[in-house]
Amino acid sequence: MADRARDPEALEREIEATRRELAQTIDAIADRVNPRNVAQRGVTRLKEEAGQAAAAVGALLLPAHSGQEGEREEIDRRIVAAGVGAVVAVTVFLLWRRSRRRRRG
């Protein structure tokens, strides 16, 4: 036989190690697909993106160095309104999509 004879105790240790690794893998998969954890990751990602958007809007709202302050303020208000509208639209869309998925089962 090409296979060398194995010690039964060594074989049992190898099987147990494989079982432990499999159990850890299954636990990691279950943790990853847990709806609560998926939702939490989504919320975290949304907060990070909102922070980046807020920083970008903040950069746009810096005072202009030209003498046209009134015009700059009007443009800034429009930009903020567009950003808020976009955030609301995306949030509504995500909530709608999430509720459709829950209804489907």
C-alpha cells in the first residue's frame, strides 16, 4: 500500500482539529449573514458616507473671498438642499427595498 499506516490516536486528533476548524468556519459564516450584523454594517457604512458627504458640503460652504457674498450664500443653500434631498431619497429607497425583501421572506 502506498499509504503509510497511521496511528489511530493521531487520526482522531486530526479529525478533532478538522471538526474545530469547521465549527469556527460555520460560526464565522453565521455571524456574517446574521441580519442584525448585516444591518449594523450597513448603518456604519451609511454613517461613514454621510460624514464624508458632510465634509464635502462643509468644504463647499467655506466663505468665498470675492465680494459676491449674497450670490455665494444662495449657491451654498442650493447645494445643501440638493445634498439633503439626495440623502433623503437614498434613505427612502433603501428602506423601501429592505421592506420588500422582508415581505418576500
